[in-house]
Amino acid sequence: MTHQELKVMLLKDPAFRPAYEAESQNPQSGYQIIRHHGDGTEEVVFDSRVSGTDLPTNWMNRPDW
């Protein structure tokens, strides 16, 4: 499946479309990198709204990934 095909499929979802359109209208919105653990918990590794705009250079080199 291509990115475009996935986008078309997701835009048919009435819950996804408004969120996608809202994000598209706000280019200043932040982003997060979230690690999903095997036990179902999540860890925010990076939050651009808290940490600024620079992604830590070692975020993918963590030994536990």
C-alpha cells in the first residue's frame, strides 16, 4: 500500500478526517516521538512543544530499542 492509498483510506474514516484537517490547518503544531513498550505502556521520547525544535541526535541510538 502506498502512502497516498493509506491517506485515501484513512480520510474515509469519520473520526480521522476532522483530526487530519485540523492538523493540516496548523503547521505550527508540535510532534511527539512515542515508544510503545511490550507491556502496553507508552513513553514520550521527544515532545517538540516541551523540548524545543531540535530532535536529540541520539534518539534512535538508545541501547534498549
